[in-house]
Amino acid sequence: MARTVEGSTPDGGGAAPSAMIDPREAREARESGRRLPDFLIVGHEKCGTTALYKMLLGHPQIFMPAEKEPRFFIAERTTRSREGNTRKRPATLEQYLALFEDAGPDQRAGEASPQYLRYAEAPAAIAELNPEAKIIALLREPADFLRSYHGQALHNRIETEKDFQKAMELEPARRRGERFPPGCNRKSWLLYSDQVRYAEQLSHVYASFPREQVLVLIYEEYRRENEAIVREVMRFLEIDDSLPIETIDTPALKDVRLQRLHHLTTSMQEGRRNPATVGRGVRALDAAIPAAARERLGSSWRKLIYRPRAKPDAEFMAGLRRRFKPEVEAVSEYLDRDLVSLWGYDRLG
């Protein structure tokens, strides 16, 4: 039986009302018959959420917005992301619900915002809108997860420290409000150790939703038994799990070799989609490069900016695992699952 954390109850019902969503608006949305999300993939990033989103998107009984990550239920939401995605995100409940308007009556409507799991207030806000929603979370071995998460932060231009070990070593200074990249608007995302407090994160989910409405998947099992796990998700969502599944494996990120060129390239790409998001100089430079030249030089340009992922320092990774072993023991106890053995933490020296 899962234990409780910080006063939460795995059977739900312990959550305080959320300030993220107006209770009156939520009640009116439910009573009006507006289409609400039936399920949400809440995280974590770099744990297979994108592949799961794409595989579910292909099921005829599933409706999900064409663009992933509306991020509506987090306090730091903005109408326009500064991490490389220039589309508008929903800023009001009306805009959020509009994402699900095209869902058919025989479809389950859902969304995937893998940041939700990191925000204590998000589950209560989701439950305020739809207490019947089903929640899917994915967890990954902490050290491996953080290394991949750091790489994504570099690509998203949140992080500027290219060395993973050095980025981890910046945590004490960053907790004092120092050593953040200039203009960083996601400071909590760069406190890496906080991202793997899995038991605490899940406690907020279980405080708002009963156990039968929550499915926790383990990334390593999901990778190894991909089709079987996706069919488990289908049964959880109560849709036909006998249909053929086209498995999807998203490509691994490469290391950023030349960060300034990476920033310039992504800025020019953003400017083509939405000119208002970049400066005049970037637009002028992009306009000066013929499309044919971009196409011809694209592969060579990418090879200059990026390189295959370097192998992590084994001693440093082992040290991280020893550091995070109490977190793994806590989530193992909380879920009543032996993640200590599954993730190899019982074999640490």
C-alpha cells in the first residue's frame, strides 16, 4: 500500500482549492456541457511523453490538440513561450477549452503538458475543472533523467552551462538567486535536484485524484515493452486496445557544440514562423540567406553546431545516484514498487 507524503492521501480528497482556476468558471464550464479534458499526460519530460502523445493521437477514439503542451495549469504560464516555441498558449479558461471543441462524442479528449508534475498546484487546478479526469505520469531513473533534461534545457535556451556536472554544481548559487542565465524566466526549472522529488510530486496528484484515476508508468519499462505499455494506457483510458499500434521512437537530442550559433539558428527559425518574436537584425540576416543556400548548407551547418552526445562521466553519475537513492527509496515505498532494484540502486558501491 502506498504511503502518504506531507499529509496527502493516495485515495484523493485532500487537496485544497486551487488559485490557478476560478471555481465559478470551472463549475460553469462543467454545467454548460463544454468539452473538458478527459485525461492529461502530466510528465515528466524526457520520459517518453512525446512518443506517447503521438501514438495516442493516432487512435480513432482519442482527440488531442494538434500542438502539444498547452501548459494551462501552471502558475508561470505565458501566452507565448520563450523556450523556442512561438505559438500562442491558452491564457484563459475559454481559450483552453477551445482546444477540445473538435473532439467527437465517442472520443476521449486529452492533452500532454509534461511540466505539470513539477508544479504542486497543477493537480488541484486540474481537479477543479474536471475531478473525473485521468492522470498519466512517467518516471525515469533520476540521474539519467536529469542528464537528458539538462540537454533539453540547453536546446530550449533556458540553460547556458553546457557541462552537465557544472550545471548541477551551480545549484547552491542558484538557490541563493545567483548564476542564472541572463533573462531566465524559468528559474525553478534549473534547480535540477528538485525535478526528481518523485514521491513529493506524486503526493500532490494523489491528494487531488483517487488512485484508480492515476496511472504511473516507468520509462525504462515503457522503452523495453513499448507496445504492451501503450495498450495498458488504452485500457486505462477505456478505449479499444486491440487496434494496431505504430510505435514511435523520438530521436535523441545531440549536444550543442556552438551555443551562440544554436541561439541564432533557432531565432531565425522562429522569425520565419512569427516575425514579431525576433529582433530586426535577426530578420534581416535570415532574409539575406537564400532559401536554396539554407537547404544546401543545412546538414553541414547542423554538424557544425551539434555533435553526438558525449558519454557521461561514470564516477559523477554514480555519485548522483548515491545522492538520489533516498528519493528512489521514497518513491518505491510510495508506489509500493521496487524501483531501487529496477533502476540498479541496490548495486551502488
